Amino acid sequence: MTYLIIKYLITAAVVVMVSELAKVSDKLGGLLAALPLVTVLTLIWLYIENQPVAKISNHAYYTFWYVIPTLPMFLLFPYLLPKWDFWPTLVSCVIFTLAVFYLYATSLKRFGMHLY
């Protein structure tokens, strides 16, 4: 149980650190948010928990493929935010990302890649 609490605290600290640094500097906050910190932490936790190498490797592999369809959202969000309020912008971007992901995954199926 102690291990799980430590795991949650470290993971939460990384998210809080990024959000706090984003308050100080847009560029630094963006840079840190762009780093795959959550993925790196996940890989570390999987390794510490003695998960098979194939499991760890697959996590990194699929993360790559899942990141690609999320990237357009980071252009849409700053475009919509000055026009709409925060919450409608965020919800629209999530729906947009889901639609892009669906089209992307459907397209990749033709090449033998199954993301869902």
C-alpha cells in the first residue's frame, strides 16, 4: 500500500510541477507538457513492477501511434479559445480528437495496424 501511495504522489507531483511552471512561463510549461513525462513514468513503473519486456515495449510502441492523432488538437485549441469560452473549446477539442482518432485508426486498419 505504501508503494502505491508513493507512486501516486510522484506521478501527481509531475503533473502539478508542469502546471505550476506553465503559470510562470508559457514556453517552459509547453515544453515540459510536450515531454512524454507520463509515458516515461509509466515505463518506469512497469519496469519496477517487473512487467515483461514485451509489455513495456508494446506500451511505448502504441503510445507513439496514439499520440499522432492527438496533435491537431493542440492547434485547434488556441484557435477556438479566443472565440469561445474555455469549456466549449475543451469539449469541442476532445470530440474533434476522438473523431480524428477514429479516422486515423480506421485508415491504419487497411495496413494491418489495429489500434482499437
